[in-house]
Amino acid sequence: MTVYPVAGSKWVDVQKGEVSRDVFVDDGIYHTELEKIFNKTWGFLAHETEIPAPGDYVVRKLGIAEVVVARDRQGKLQAFLNSCRHRGAQVCRADSGNARNFVCPYHGWTYDQTGALLTTTFDKHLPKDVDMSALGLPKVPRLEVYKGLIFGAWDADIVPVASYIGDFAWYLDPFLSRSPGGMEVLAPPHRWRAKCNWKVGALNFVGDAQHILTTHVGPLTLDPVRAARSGFATAAENSFQVVDERGHGCTLTYLAPGLPEEAYQTHPKDLDQIYRETLQPGQMEMLNRLRVIVGTIFPNLSFIETQVGPAEKAVIMRQWQPVSGTEMEIRSWILAEREATPEYKSNVLRKGFHNFGAAGVFEQDDVELWASATLASDNTIARQFPYSFHTALPYLNNPDEAHQGPCKVFRPADTEVAQLEFMRRWGQLMEPIA
Ligand code: FES
Ligand SMILES: [Fe+2]
């Protein structure tokens, strides 16, 4: 029996293929993560199309700190802490909207769209030498846009977001920018909570092909479109996992061979033409063979592209926001190409949320089991027994050298290599070598 005490422990044992359960339930580890991971990495804030006009804003979290992401009068993006400099109240109480100024509901301090303080309403009582310009809402020190995604970072010295994503961009870009107009968020994100650690979601999306046929047996059996096209067991052999040393990863499941020709026309033909203008031939080939791709950009932004109707593929962005050691808040956005027809977009939106919204058929399956695993793990007896990632071990040191694309690629897709590599990166940041 392996016992992993919390303090000074080795939480991730890549060689043994084991990860301590503490990592998924402990509040002390959660607080350390906020500092060592969420204060040190890029975090997704919003998609540019959520705030297209001057004055538009959304309220989001960067780590667990709430921030307002706004477009100012000049059309420039701004992000600042949503906590008044007077007594800390949330200056903006709505999830999203359009505002000329932000007036704190407590005593009326008023800030503009850049977070600068305009008035305290009691300026006449301020000492003459007080510097109003130093009392603005604290800015997120780094703000960058990558293919429509707005990222922020609390670490002013972090590498540019394009370097942070690195070679993984080759796999990611076909889902963020595959047409001249780029992607568009179709509606405000769904938001809900789950009683499990944020990493459970991140791991599920980085590469948990093993849960599909058990967890999701219901919808897979009931939906004839999926049943005809899935062929998961066969496809796993032709499919693969991608691992990037920065902790990003994805699992590509290709359509099984031998299906009727029309099964491989998974995107509308007119969009197919547009993709060719933007993507490299290798990326185009990947897109056309895909049944589903799921992936995670370290630490907590995931994406999925999957068939949601006979000729509709939805791109879904997911964020697993930490709340405590045993709780997270999930946000889910549905995207489509800006060039797509209104009818296509409305189908993608409706069917996308039917599958992956807060009450989506797949979501219901997953979240119930994630909460069950957390409940059953969060006690001093269960915590003595690490989680098993053993199916990664025979493959871990054997990447597919013949593969043409960047990053490390592993076959087949239904092992735990990508999950263990995600945990390896997590461990490096949490327990840096002295
Ligand atoms: S807390 Fe905002 S004005 Fe007082
Ligand atoms: Fe799932």
C-alpha cells in the first residue's frame, strides 16, 4: 500500500503511473494551485465576439479573482479587477452588458471602461494631494488575443500567449480560425457547478477515451446517427493522443474505415471550401477524418469538436474554474464559423447545448460520475490509495515517430498517456525541483 502524506509529498508518480487522491480533494493543495498554477499561467477570459462593440463587457474569473473584460471607447480591450478600491465591493454585478461607466453600488465610486477612477462622489472631502489616477481598478497586467480568444495573466513576465500555446497550435488552430472571418460565439455561455475538482474536467478532455462506451452508453445507443458513425472501438486503433510538454494535449478519434462515403462529409460543403483558404493540407486532412477531437490547453481551458447533427459539427469551449478542492464552476461556449448560414448556426447552437450544455445528455452522464468519484475519494481511508494511470505506462516512452505533425503523438487513442502527461506538468509546477 502506498501512502502519500500531504505535506512535502510526491503527488504525481509518473514512473509508477499513480497520482495521489489528495490532488483531487485537498483544499490545501487547491490553495497552492491558485498560487503556483493559476497565478503563473495564461487564463482564458472571453472570446472577442462576446464583446464586439465599445462599452461591451463580460465578468469572468482569472484564477479565482473576478475581472471585468471590457471594450473601451476606442475599441481596445481592457481587463481589470472587479473589486472596488474603496471597500472592495464588486463594482459590476451583472454577468455581461454594455456600460459607459461602472458605478460601485456601495458608495458610488465611478470608474470608466478602462478601470480608471472618475469620481468618488465625495471628492470634495479628499485631501488635496490624493492621486486619483492611482486608485483605479487594478489592471490585469497581461492581456493578449490568440485567434479570437482573449487571455489574461497575473504574471507580468509570462511568455507571449502564442509561445505558451507553442507547437500545439497546429492541432488547436483548425477549431479557432479555419475561415477568413474566424469563429463566433453563438450565445452567452452556460454556467453551472459540479462537486468535483477542476482537474477532473481538464483530464477528461485531454484524453479519457476509456470512459466513452461505459459512461455514455445511453446516448450512444439511442442516437442512430451516432451509432451508425461511431465505430469507436475500431477507430481507436487509427486514432491518437497528442501531448505537448507545456501540459496541453488532445485526443483525436477518427472515423472508422469502411463507412459509406457520405459519412466522411462531416462539414457542410460550402464551409469545406472556406477551410481550404486558411488551413494547411495536413490540418485539412485531419479535419476531414475526425469523428471527434477533445483537448485541453493547460491548465483549465478545454475544447471539443464533434458531430451534433447529420451535417453539423459544433466547436465547444469549456472552462473548469476552481472553486475549492472538491468543487468547480463550468462554463461552456458554442462556436461556429462567422461565414456559416443563420440556419446552420441556430442548429449548431441548439444541438450543441442539447449535447454539451448544463443539461446536455453527455454532461449529465459525466458530472454525476465525477461527483460520485469525488465523494467516494474524500476520506482518510480512500485517500491512502492513489488513482491508477497504469494504462499509460506501456506507451509513455514510445511515441509514434512516424507521425508527421508537431508535438509528441501516441497511438492508440484509448490509453491514459495524455492524462498522465498533464499530471506530470501539473507536478512540475506544484513541486518545482529545487
Ligand atoms: S466599496 Fe465601492 S464605493 Fe465603497
Ligand atoms: Fe464524457
